[in-house]
Amino acid sequence: MDNIIDLVFIAANIVSCARLLTYERGDSNFKPHMSWIAYILVVCSGGQAIDAALEPVPVTIWASIISIVLCVLILRAKGNVAAIVRIT
């Protein structure tokens, strides 16, 4: 069971990282603070995927659930971090 949880965790983080890296701004305004947040998310999600793949320490189900939720939010916003953190 732990191997499936590890794979889900790694896959969710790779998908999140890839979607953030492939975001195209288009006509949107450049917001430096959102770029920094996106950069931090890319580094952290990519780092978590690499760490989980290389470390023998098992990933908890709670870490996997958080990664899945974050992945869904990123995919739903099409990689637009401003759409994720926008308060309306």
C-alpha cells in the first residue's frame, strides 16, 4: 500500500510542477509577487517529487492528499497561480 501512496505523491507533484512550468501568461498582467509564489511552488513540488523518489522514507497518506488537492487546484486554474490565491 505504501508504494501506491508514494507513486500518487510523486505523480501529483510532477504534474503540478509541469503545469506550473508550462503556464503561458498571454494577455495577463505580469505580477512579480505571483511569479515568486509560482517559483516557490515549482521548486517545492519538484523537490518533493525528487526527494520521495530517492529517499527510502515512506510518504504519509496525508502528504499525498495535500499534493493531490494542490495538483487539482493548479490544473483547474490552468497553472495560473493568481487564480488559485485570488480572494473574491
